[in-house]
Amino acid sequence: MLRNLVNSSVSKVRSLIHHASLIWLTQEAKQQLEATVKSSPVVLFMKGNPAMPQCGFSRAAVQILELHGVPPEKLGSFDVLEDSSLRSDIKEFSEWPTIPQIYVNGEFIGGCDILLSMHQSGELEKLLVKEKIIQPAPEESTNQ
């Protein structure tokens, strides 16, 4: 019973700390991030850059976007290793604890795991076409 009480208290404290940390994100930082996630049709916060990812998850995110033919001019990337405040602020802004983070037309999609799942299910291609980031794949001709 004591263990349950302690675990419950720890959980509540963690929740309060998380919500308090959102308060620490300044209005200026929030506005800057809102503008940044809308700065390109696809925005990727990653470790490294698309030409030289610095972690496997960032590399995977880049490869998935390349596989879908996201044009480089429609992809904005931000290296969180170059800016520690960006690294912490984007996690607070999105309420997502990991990097990479992907945004499409200003909307948070998720991290590498979500991107991979969407790729595997076909949802990512549908989203990228719907948001006019890529062209629909040409349908194969059935006439022979």
C-alpha cells in the first residue's frame, strides 16, 4: 500500500513538473517555434542534417522522406545538436520527448516510430499527397 502511495505521488510530481516545464517555454520561444514549424512544407528537427545524420533515428526519418520523394526544397531541417535550447524547447513545444520530430504544413506528425508506422501503412504517402508535398504515384496501366 505504501508503495502504491509513493508511486502515485511520484507520478503526480512528474506530471506537475512536465506541465510546469511548459510554462517555462517563453512566449517568444513559442512564437519562434510556431513560425519555424511552418517555414517549410515538411520540417524535420533532427540530430545532424539530411546529408549527415548524427543518429540512426534521424537517418531513418531522412531515408523515409527521401523514399517518398519529398523534394529538398520542401524540406526544412534543423540540427538540435547545434542549439541546446532548440533541442529542449521543441520537446516542450510538441510535448514529445524524443528527436527526430516531423511536422507537415505546421502540424506535428510525431517521431521516427510514427513516421515509420505511417510509411508502412501507406498513411504517409496519402498525407504527403493530400498536403501537396508530393505528386500521387502514377497508376500502373492494366492495358497490355
